[in-house]
Amino acid sequence: MKLTGIARRSLRYAVGGIVAVVLTTWPAAGQNGGEEKAAIAVAGSALAAITRGDMTALTDLMLPEAVMFPTSTRDGVTRYRLRTRAEQRAAPVTRKVTERGFRPEARVNGPVAMVWYPYDLYLDGQWSHCGVDVFTLIRTDGQWRIATMSWSAEQPPACEKHPDGPPKP
């Protein structure tokens, strides 16, 4: 699915609006109630599916219209890509990924949630990068579903490695 310029702008405005609503209603730090914990659990399940290499399980957590925005910065230039749920579901898994999140934070307002989830990532057992996963979730039919997933891919000190050190083999 290729988005037109107008569709991309509309998508950016929609995502921006959702994030603005969530940010303006974010509870004080440390206030994670039942809905916040449920949103974090969905984000944690997404990371677990990535680590298992199970793109079907990952995309089953998403709305059919979900999109992802992987970003990276090299030599001071930030680039992003747009990936649809369908593209992610069809993507071949060619390497062993270990993605470990830590210290997630969630904000919820009615049917909208956002999870901020720092992570580090290893490919085939070797250090790759760290960053932050940002999940926007929508509660529909009584369950949280991922609407957008954006992430940064950087190196320390721009991000931090998991506090538990490297993953255990």
C-alpha cells in the first residue's frame, strides 16, 4: 500500500492529535493503574513476539490499519520509514532478534493510550542498538490494540542499554 502525500500528511496529523490528547492528560509519574498496566502488557507482548521472531503474533496485536515508523540517526541525519501492518506481517525473519524493554511508562485517556518503552536490541547475540519504542494504542472491543509503533535506533549515550546488562544465552 503506497500512501499519497495527502494521505501521509493526514496520517501525521492524526497521530499528532492522538499524541497531543494523551500528553495533555498524562497522570503524574508513577501512577500506573489498571488501564496503564494493560497497555504496557500489550507493548510487552509486542517485544516478546519480536524476540520470538513471530511477526504473526506481533501483527495480531495491531489494528488492521496500524503503521510503524522506524527511525535512525546517523551522522546527524535522522531518517524514517513507513511500514504497514501487512508489510510487517509478510516480512521474512532472517536474524535472531533479542529486544528487551525496561522501565515502561503509560498514559491513558479513555480509549487512547501511549506507552514509552526504552529498549536495547541484539542481533544474533551481538549488540546492535538501543532506543525508545513508542506505542499508540486504541481500546476497541474491550482490548488494547496497537495503532502506531515508532522507534528510535541509536547508540549510547543517546540511549541506554538494559540495566541488567547483556542478555543471558
